[in-house]
Amino acid sequence: MSELRSTAALRETMGAYYRSLGDAAERKTAPVAWCTSVGPAELLRALGFAVFFPENHAAMLGAGRTAQRYMPLAHAQGYSQDICSYLTSDIGACLAGETPLSAYGLSGTPHADVLVFNTNQCRDVRDWFEWYGRRWNVPVIGVRSPRSLDQVTDDDVDGVARQIERLVPTLEAVSGNKLQDDRLSASVRTSRECSDLWEACLGTAAQRPAPITFFDGTIHMGPAVVLRGAEEANTYYRTLLVELRERARGGIAAVEGENFRLYWEGMPIWGRLRALSSIFAEFRTSVVASTYCNSWIFSALDPADPMRSMARASLELFIVRSEGPKERYIEEMAERYGVDGIVFHDCRTCPNNSNTRYGMPRRIAERVGIPTLTLDGDVNDLRCFSDEQSRTNVEGFIEQIADARSASRAAR
């Protein structure tokens, strides 16, 4: 399929975001806050911060296949090869004095005035931010979230909401602005609209053939990650949604001759997105949905109750839940998108977002009768990924699905 027309608008939107960060950091047009990918971005925007997300920067290093140069520099600082390769890539790039953001006029990652984390995804984000806090002598504050939740209770929500509220005095002092209720509500409202628009974009892949794949989604999710709570993201997703609906109505497929449909569970393998996309397309297989791209859908956000709804949204995320809710979610998605199989990525340095290690693939396969495949890899460390073995595994998996389909038809 040809590139989506909306990609030009995506490049403009992301480029404008990065350049505005450079202005904030270098010309002091706004205070700069670093925020973890699912941290309280709405609160930061309401206080006038320019918000930077280092996971986005780390993914750029992975996609550009430069991470291998930088990780050893962090390892030499005592950071293990077994911990998050986002962390080691980003810290290593800082030590090397290099960044892909130079393409947008930045001399480095923007110097933070404050770093704000939420450990709902992992502990690594706190360690990551504390490294920069020590280097720059700036405050590091955050939310220490409960994890592995069977249910999200009011007590859980109240506890996280109180922690978010306790961030406000420090953030007001750093920004020089007082938090206004109307600005916070507006930020949450804009963020919720972004969530709804992004969900609608991803939902078009339930059509046959799917007009967008997981691999497309990892690129087009950029504004949902870095501009959550800003109107620029919503403007972009309105454009993308119109195009995807046009393609769905016209039967225009993301994968020509779509024959099989898969679900991707786990992190992207950033340095091999194009290669994997091409392999699946070669076998007329569309990866139509994923846990990862849906992780920026925050349906609990409510401008009428900003603090508690931000807390609830952060706790309802897939990564925060226990095995039972995770399995039910994947099964519901598999049914909604009509998939023939599920690919699990066992991400070497991201155990918190790898769901292969405690029997989940086998349980799901046995319960719903959908075959699963586990690919070994990593978000950024390509030493953990084998092109040859992955191709062999994917080819064998598609053959397994095709044989099962043929047997089912023969039995009718």
C-alpha cells in the first residue's frame, strides 16, 4: 500500500512539537518538564510546561538503529545490560552528546526544569529520571503506582490521586504558575478527545481488509504520545480518521491481498519494524491490532473530575493489570478484530511489558483456540533479535494457520 496521505501532516505535527521543545529549552519560552509516557501530562500542560517524553526519544534511537552505539556508554556507568534498553540507549546518547532531535535544530535532549515519573509501567523510569536529576540538579518527583491489579478499586484511585495532587506545589514553584481548575479540566478534556480519536483510528482495522496495521500505528501514534492534552494532536487525528474511513469504505487494504489477520502483543522491535512489516505482507498477513498502540487510549479521563480520572486512567492500563484482566483483554481484542493468530514479543530488557513468561500464550491458545507465536527480541537491543530465525518462525506460523483453515473448511 502507498504511504498514507496523512503522513505529511504527521511529519509537520511532530516537527513543530520538537522545534517548540527546542525553543522552550534554549530560548526559555516555557519551563520544560520531562514526563514518562503515561505520566500526568495533562497536569503539566495545565501549568504551562513544554512536555518531553524520553521514551519517544529512545524509540527514535531504536528506529534509527543507533542505539547499539550508545548502550555501552550507559553500561560503563554501571547500568546493567539486562535493564531497559530505552534507558541505556537514552542515557548513552546523552553521554555521547548526540540526538536525532538535531534534525529539528536541537543540540541535545531538552534540559529539564523538573522530571515527573509514574511507576505504573516499571521502576526503570524512576531510575532513568533520577540519573538526569543528579546530572542537572533539578527536582525528580512522581507517582509510585500499585501494579498487577485484579480490579481497580476506589482506594487505588484515591491513593494515586492524592499522589498526583502532592506534585502540584513543586510544579507550581518550578513553573511560576498557579494551577487553575479550568485549565486542568480543559487539558483533560483535550486529552480525552485525543484518546477517543486515536481509538477510532485504530478501530478502522476491524474492517476487512484493514486500512491500517500495527506497524503503521507505531508511527502514527506519535501525537497521542507526545501531544496528549494539546489540540495539535486532535487536529492530526481528525485528518487521519477521515482518510482511514475513506480507505475502509473503499476496501483499500494496508496489506495487498489480505488473507490472514494477526494481533501483536508486546513492545515494537523498533529497529526491525520495516523488515517485519515486509515479511508479514509477503505472506499476505495483516497485523491488525496490538496492545501497544491501544495503550494510549484513556477512556477514564473526565474533565469534570480531573485528578481522580487521571489516576483511574493510569491504573486501568493493560501494563498495570494482573494476568487475568490482561488475558480477557487480549481475548476480547482477538474477537473484535477477527484475528487468526497472536504474536507475542518477548522483549528481553522489558519484562514488565512481556507477557510470555508465565504461561499466558498457552492459556489463551487453549481457551480460545487461536494459535500463538513468540518472537524473541527487544525494543532497542538488536543483539537479542535474529532476522533469520524470526523469518523462519513467522513463515512456519502462517503455514500453521493456513493448514488449520484448510482443515476446517474440509471438515464442513
